[in-house]
Amino acid sequence: MKNSFETLTSLTVSGKSIQYHSLPALERVGFSNVARLPYSLKILLENLLRCEDGRVVTADDIAAVARWDAVGTEKPELAFRPARVLLQDFTGVPAVVDLAAMRDGVARLGGDPTRVNPLQPVELVIDHSVQVDHFGRSDVLQLNSELEFQRNLERFGFLRWGQNAFDNFRVVPPETGIVHQVNLEYLARVVCRDTIDGRIIAYPDTLVGTDSHTTMVNGLGVVGWGVGGIEAEAAMLGHPISMLVPDVVGFRLTGRLDEGITATDLVLTITEQLRQHGVVGKFVEFYGPGLEYLTIADRATLGNMAPEYGATIAIFPIDGMTLDYLKLTGRDEEHVALVEAYAKAQGLFRDPVSNPQYTNTLELDLGTVEASLAGPRRPQDRVALGQAKAEFARTLTEMHGETPAQTGDGLEHGSVVVAAITSCTNTSNPSVVIGAGLLAKRAVERGLQVKPWVKTSLAPGSRVVTEYLKAAGLLEYLERLGFHLVGYGCTTCIGNSGPLPEDVSAAVTERDLVVVSVLSGNRNFEGRIQAQVRANYLASPPLVVAYALAGRMTLDLTREPLGRDADGREVFLSDIWPTSQEIQASMGASVRSEMFTASYGSVFDGDARWQALPAPEGERFAWDPASTYIRHPPFFEDLTLEPAPVEDVRGARVLAVLGDSVTTDHISPAGAIPVDSPAGRYLIEQGVPPAEFNSYGARRGNHEVMMRGTFGNIRLRNQLAPGTEGGWTRYQPDDEQLPIYDAAIRYQEAGTPLMVLAGKDYGSGSSRDWAAKGMRLLGVRAVIAESFERIHRSNLVNMGVLPLQFSEGDGVSLLGLSGREVFDLRGIANGLSPRGSIVVRALRADGGEVIFRTVVRIDTPEELVAFRHGGILPYVLRQLVKL
């Protein structure tokens, strides 16, 4: 590597000489702006210094970032090389499937298949597979775990093959925890240390992960964000991530949270504020005196929900709290010393009097935050706790045209049927988990009980949580309210909530009830949490317990009693809500460092079931053509050494016309597979009974299931098929109503290219690359939307699907488009450029036409190269063959 600015220097830590690329040294050679760069851009700048090779990263690239102008309009391109890659099993299995298929593709083109191998550490945590099939009894952990293994034996065996076939690839087995909490508590290095040619080199820990909530680790000062599996696979193989230097929004926090207010309330408030401000594709950096009162767990909660407010990252600088957290979680003293010394030497340690430059700034007084929920459909739709009853009444009127009953005597509109303490967002934070336990204890002592129609569950993000709940004497009280440990995984937060009890399910269906879930998760999109639950609210763990006791959203928890105690006295939420002092005292006595070291001491080993799994052998995977879980994907079939020229799109039809805030859950659902859906019919044809369907997420290693499930969300509303809900469209020009998959196949047989039209924030939510892969397999060539969320836009480009953005002021309705037109897209074959324009011509059946310009949302020259190859993986594969 080059060292044009002579920044390589050394420091001594624990008696060892450690080399690093010094940011102050860069400042001393004429780049006076470096000290005032935001923390996050300093990390990116160091990455360029360390990776300068004169080709992908040049001295000019380094200078452009070092001279970053916070308010300038020029956004230089940079090539970012993350230190590691993080996966979870829903996105990780298809990533390993792609790598296995790439080995076949390289061999087919005459190359060495073992070149397809991660070049930096890759860690996969199995956390998305466990479902809440059983609840409310003491043995539910064992029962749910047994079902998890039965359903996923083939997937788990495939991952065991990957662990043996690839270097630098490790798997954390099931029943360990949730990927982001495991990352925070164990995997994150904060500062990495490698030995190269006998020299110890230190550099910032950075990563990309195939889950949008990878940003949780931002709370530790680690720069990392979510990407699609496609981009992560390319990064594993040494391909740098092409990006424009982002705007950095400074978010100043002052004051401190009032008594009884939680980090969950804070993150829901910030999510609302930043969605209104607009931070999609931007970095957010927290600073100000309020940081003194936010623990690392609080900060991690704010980082976790960065994708909910649209930011690429939501970062906090390293400080004394970071060091204390590393010690608490069992990192060794020498490593903590390295983190402190390196951060201080690089100007990365938080200085309360420093004044970084930001593109713009926002401010929040923590003392103004109030108790909150968010719902019923989006995380940014914050509702003050005192307004939740009235807001639900409006929701019910909107959904059902009715006013809610006020009885609370049984199952009715507004009944809470799912109450889940779940998700790394909150279970990584001992204060809110302990708070839930203390509230449960007081509720039990006052004689309160959970309503019988509520499905309760506790699914923490690591085993440490149950250890400190036991030590605090609180787990038994949660269990007495039905919050038994159901598994260590994502569960309800990702839609693995399992079925409702039969009597509840039947009543909801027969009476067409609008029922409610309350969960301590990070997402509540339509159709995500549970298929029969139409109103979903995010809340802190203590509020989850409170709503389980109330049993309904039609109760004002700030004014009305939860119930009566044994003496007939009314019990209000304020009567059983724990104080901050009580929570802190319980935490101090129960959360201990040895819990972390014991829980993570053999984190990669797994139990006897994991160790006994049969694992295929060999450098190349032996595909089973009868498998319904792991199938050879078609993306590299018929791949030639040189790409074919890209072509204009002519005679295209529209597969779907969609509105605003269409999420990747809408495009590629992760939950249950309906029996009467195209994917369900396929599985039945393959001999799979409905009881063994598992979920879309678990079937992501099989493209046949996933392409049939594309646009299969039961709450999708396609304006091209008015009056329908779910994966329906109208085939043109016949105007016949068909399932989207069936229509797409008919269009393919006719040789007709396809498009999708959409509104604002298209592709928000999860990082799932199948939302782009599925469209590619259905024949979609382009998506025209008013705006795109960051990860999905990137996934489309990396799958060779062209994202186009309506010009400012344009949109489907404003242009008078119905979706029944025939479309031509001109300028793709010749003149395609990053952020350029494409002329679109829409021809109506009556001969009229609409001609409009769109912005090409290929954002960088490197993205354009990948697009011309048909996607980033064909591009990388061809490079590997040519080496």
C-alpha cells in the first residue's frame, strides 16, 4: 500500500509498539480541516489512508475527504473497505448460497473456485429462525427450540458446510442471541489489531451487515451500516463499497430524561423528528452535554433505529462510557487500553468542547421527551401515551369505520392479542428490561393478571439478559404474568410471532376484529408482526407488560386503572411503575461482568444438537435438486466472460403501481407463507405439507419460493388492481386480474419487459436483497419512484434493476399515469450516467402519450460499472476469473 502523506506512525500500548495511520499527521502536512471533521468522516478518512493503492484509492481521494466542505454541493466518491462483515441467517443463507453458486460459476468459466472466499472476518449469527409457536408455560424454550431445529435442519447443515468450506467465516449457533446484541456485547472490536509482516497495525473497527439494524453498534463508536446481501458478498470478496461522501447531520442533545422516561421513549421521539427533517442517505452524529446521561445501552437503542428514521448511521464518539462498557462486557484489559490510547491519539475520543463541522444541526432537550408508543403502521408515527386511546379510536374509524367499544370485558376491537418483550433494540438495555421485571413484580404483588386473550412472550437478545433477571429475582414475576422465555432470537419483531390461540384466531376472523400487538421492537409495518393483527405498536418493555395487563388499547394508561387489587382498590400504572433509583439499584446488584464472559466463552460451539448436525463436505456445494430450502440460484447461469451491452427498455408494462412508504416487507415478506399463494402452491406441488411451510425468511435459499413471494404481502395495495389487498395485479392489455407472479410469468412468455411505479420512500425498512432479486427474476427492468430508501436503491442497482426517480414535482398521479400504458425508456444504451437523466415515454391505449424525464439513481461511477455487468456479483465474478 502507498503512504503518500507519510501518516504511518506508532504508539506504545501495554509495552507493545503499534503502528497506525495518524489523522493528526495528515493535518500537519497541510490539511487543517481534519481536526474539525465529524467523527464518522474521520473514520472514513483513516480507511482511505490505510487502503491507498494508487488505483482504487488515490492521494486525490484522500485529499477530497480531508478537505470536506460541510455545506458544499460537491460530493466526492470514495471506496470504503469495511474491516468485517456481519450476517444473520435469513439474509446470510442466501448470501452463502450465492457464494456457493459463484464458485460453480468461476469453475465454469475456467477459474479457480477457491478464489470465492471471504478476505476479512465474516460472522453469522443464527437468530431469525425461532418462532413463538408455544407460549405461557415453563417449557416453551425447549419446545420452540426443538421446532426450530426440526424446521431448519437443512439450512443449518448448509451453514455448517459454509463454515468448513470458507476461510474467515464463523457461525454463532441458534439459541445464543440476536445478531446486533451479540455484536454489541461480544463481536465488536471498536479498534481492530492485525499483525502484518511482523508489525502490529491498529485501525478502527468498521463493518457492513446484511441487516438494516447493523447500526446498533454505532452506540459503541463503531461505524457500520446495513447493506443488502449482494453488496455484503462483494465486500467479503474484497470489492470496495462505492459511495459518495455523505452529508453529516449533527444532533445536539441537552438536558437529561425525566423520571420514568425510557430510552425507548427517546428513540421514538428522535425517529419522529428525524423522519420529518429528512436524513435518508445521511450520517447522523450525536453530540452535546446530554451524552453524559446516556449509557452505551441507551446509545445503542438510538443507533439501532437509524433505518427507521432513514439515516445510514447514527453514531456516538468513543468516550469513558465506551471503555466502561467494554470492561463490563468482559473485553480484556489490554484491548480496552488499546481502544483508549488509539482513540485519543487519533482525535476520536469525545471532547466536550470540540466543535465539529456538520452539514446542518438539530437539537433536542432530553427533558422534553414524554412516554410514547409508535403505531399503528410505522415507527415514525409516535403517539404520546396519554393520547394512545384517542389515536386508536381514530385508527379504528379509518380501518373499520367503527368507534371502539369501551367494555374491556372480552375480545373486541382494540384488544391486545400479542404482547412481546423482544428485539435487540430494547433487550440490550438492562434499564428497560429490569424496569419491566420490577413492574411485573409489583403487578403480581397487587394481584393483577394478564388478560386471557393476550399472547405473551420474552425473547431477549442474549443469554446475559436472563442471567441478570434471575439474579435480580425478577424472572419469576415475568413468568407469573406469562412472559416465559420463548427463545433467544428476533421472534415477534420480524414476524415470527407464531399463530394466535385457536379461539382468539377464530374470533378475530369471524368478527373481523381490528386487534393489536404491543412489542418492544423496532418495526411495526403492515402485515409484518402477525397476519391477523392490523394495529401494531412499538413500546418500551415496561409498557408491553402494562398493556398485557390492560388487555386493550382502549384504556388510557395515564388516567384509567389497570384493574383492582385483592382489596378492591383501583391499581393505576403510576402505582406500579418503578423509579429510576429502584432500576439503578437492581441493575447495580445484578448485572455483572462474569455473566458476559460465561455466556460468550464458547459462543461458536453450540449445543449437542448443533454439533451433531450432518455437514456436507467439499470446496463446492453438492446441490440437491429435490431440496425446497437450498437451490442453485439462476443468477450466474449462462454467464459469459464479457457482459452484453445494456439496452433501452421498449414496450414495457407496469406490474404494480404503489403508493408512499412501501417497505421491503411489502415487496418481499418474511413471515408465514399462505397456502393459497403462488409460493404455497409451489411447496404443495413439491410435496411439502402446509404445516412444514416454515416462513418466507427461512426459504430464502430457494429462489423458486422467493420469486413467487415477491409482492406477496397480504397488506399490499396495488393501485393497478383497485379493491384488492395482497399480491394482485391486472394483466395488460386484457385487464385480467391475476396474482402478480402469474402475471409476471405470462409477461415473460410474451417477451414483455416490466416496470414498477411508486411514491415516496420506496423500499424502506429491512435490508433484504430479495426485494430486488425477486423483481429481477420476475422480469422487472426498472422502478420509477418519487424517492428511494438507501439500501433498496443500492440493491436494485446491484441486481441490474434500474432505479429512476421522478423529477421534482412529478409523480404517478401528477403525470396522470394509470399503469395501463406502454412504456419506453430511452438513454440506457447510450448516455447512461450517474445521476443523469432518462426520458420516459408512456403511450396510452387511446394513442395519447406522456413524456417525462427521470433522474438516474445510479449514484457513482463504480455503481454504473456494476450495473453494466448485470449487477455487482457478475462483475466481481468476472474479475475473479480474470485475476
